[in-house]
Amino acid sequence: MPQLNPNPWFAILVFSWIIFLTIIPTKILNYTTPNEPLPMGEEKHKTESWDWPW
């Protein structure tokens, strides 16, 4: 039964995982976002206590 022979399939599995773990993440991480996030000011919001009606 030829499907039980792991020789070609194991090599394909190993090489595909090497590509997935080395080449593709570096290509994805090279992309930059069009709008870089800016730090927000540290102004505090005005909080008011809520008087319950009872």
C-alpha cells in the first residue's frame, strides 16, 4: 500500500512547516499599518455621582 510509505510525505510536511515558520511570518511582519496609533492624552473624564430617586 503506497500511502503508508512516509518518505515523500514526511519531507513535504517538514519543508512546508519550515516555510510557514520562517518565510511567511517575516513577510507578514514587514507590512506597516497605514495609520500609526498615537498616544492619547491623559485627561481624566469628569465623573459625577448619580443620586438615586428613592
